[in-house]
Amino acid sequence: MSLRLFRIPAYYVGYLAGFYAHRPDLMRESYSTQHAALMADAFNQSNAYTQALIERGYDVFDVFAYAEPLQKRWAAENGIAYQDENWVTDILFAQIERFQPDVLWIEPWEKLFGAEFIEHCRAISPALRLVIGQCGEAHPGIEFYRAHDLVISCAPEVIDLYRQQGARAEVLPHGFEPRLLPLIAQSDPASPIPPADLGFVGQFIFGDQFHTARAHIMLALAQQVELAIYGEVFVPDFRAKKHK
């Protein structure tokens, strides 16, 4: 009998809003249609982990916790009631109780997915034997993971830190999903972004646990080669804090 793995990927609310804004008719489709479209869009790790795990015999259920049209469609199709203010957790708990996973893999590390969430999951899914948390260079304090069985990260220094504090932690390096190559080859010819010999796809968030060093590397490159930058710039508005 295959192990059942329930995975909650870290899909940003901003990405999800843009995804549905470009596909306004999708939110009226079935859960399976919406889910397949999200997986095919290849955001974050997309279904790279999922496909690899399925090939190794796991039964995997990827759940996009903050995808409101998707999650509420699942609730409607399965006769699940939820409170409007708690729809994220109400629907997640119903899915976990229905799926009865052996393994729970949680990428987001917001407070919502802390110890109380995990303790409730264990109560409604007696089969649950392993809870995995995941972070990157940015990471929470070890207290956040006190109810987890394992923490994984692409950053060896974060794993070393957690191990020093008594946590079971392992490095999971980033990889490349070769199935993305056909998607790149089929990119929209009308795109304003021209072909390039070398590209960097990622983000820059400044702070001790984020990408300041990465930004300095790109700045050094900019002194040597011509760079074209495409993306969005978010500048926090600190005035709201000032006037509170």
C-alpha cells in the first residue's frame, strides 16, 4: 500500500491573484480543472516534487491553501461547510480528514501553520506519522517547528542552526525540472521580453535572511555587462505605521 502524502506548497497570494486575473473564466470551472491549470503554470516548484514522489510510489495530494476559488470549489463539490473568516483552515482540515495522509508536508511557515494547526491535523488524521516543515534562507525561529518531526531547507547554514538547537533537519538542494524546457520553447512570441544568452529568474528581498548578497552580485554584473530587468518593484509604505 502506497504512502499518502498531503502537501501544502507555498503559493503567494499575489501570484494567485494574478493567475486568476489572467484567467477570469477559470474560477467557474471544476476543482480538477482549476488544479490542473495551476500545476501546469509551473510556479514555484509546481508539481516537480509531486511527480518525483508519484514515480516512487507515493499517493500525493497537492493543496493550494490560499487559492480561494479553487479551495471553495472543492468545498462545494464535497459538501463542506466553512466559516467565511476561517475558510483557509476549515477547508484544509476537511481535506486532511478526508485524505488521511501518512505524511504532511507544509512549505509556508506563517503562524497559521504552527503547532496548533499540526496538533489538530494529528487529531483528525490518526494515520499521520510524519510532519515536514520547509524554509529557505529566510526562516522562522526554531520554536515555530516544535510540533514538526522534520525540517528541510535548501540553505545548509539554516540546517546547521536548527540542528544545533536540537531539531531534526536535513538539506534539500534546489534542482531543475527538465519538463519545463518545452514550456520555455513554446513561450509567447509576442512577449515583450526578448531572448537572452543568460537569464536570472528570481527575486530580491532585502534583509538579513533574504537576498541582499544576491543583489550585490547582480549589481557587480551590471558594471560589466548590459542588463535588462523585467518585473515588479514593491516599496513598502511606511507612512501608515508612522501615523498610527
